[in-house]
Amino acid sequence: MTAGPPDARPAVPLRRLFLLTVVTAAIAFAFQAALAATGAPSADAISLLVIPVAAAAVIFLGLRPYPVIGRLRLAMMAAVALFIVGLGL
């Protein structure tokens, strides 16, 4: 058993995390604006479900260097957080 340096973990630069935040917010605002402009009858329910899923997809696909489990966990945490914010709790 040799003692070597530990395996390097993939690192995501802060710039990429900031860009993912901006892209997620832009998608959410665009989706809300489209729902408001069209006057969808159930816009609240649609936005409550679709915006967290879209945010989770952006985060999952944008964090490629991370392992799948880590990306999935972070995407689910973001989706649940946006769902709770959408409920107004």
C-alpha cells in the first residue's frame, strides 16, 4: 500500500456557478413572462411545477465535471427549494 496524493476532485469554477444561476433565473423570468402574456388559466400551477424542473435540468446539465449523484442531489435540492418558494412558505 503506497501513500500517494489523494485523487483530485472535479472542481467547478465560481464563474460557472454564477452563470448557471443567471441562466436559471433568466429561464424562470422568461417562463413567468410568457405565462403572464398568454393569460394561461392555470398559470400558478404550471409555474409551480415547470420552473423547478427547468432549474433542476439547467443545474444537472451545467455541472458536467461533477459525478452524476452529486449533480442529481444538487438539482433536486434546487428544485425542492424553488417549489417551496413557489408555494410561498
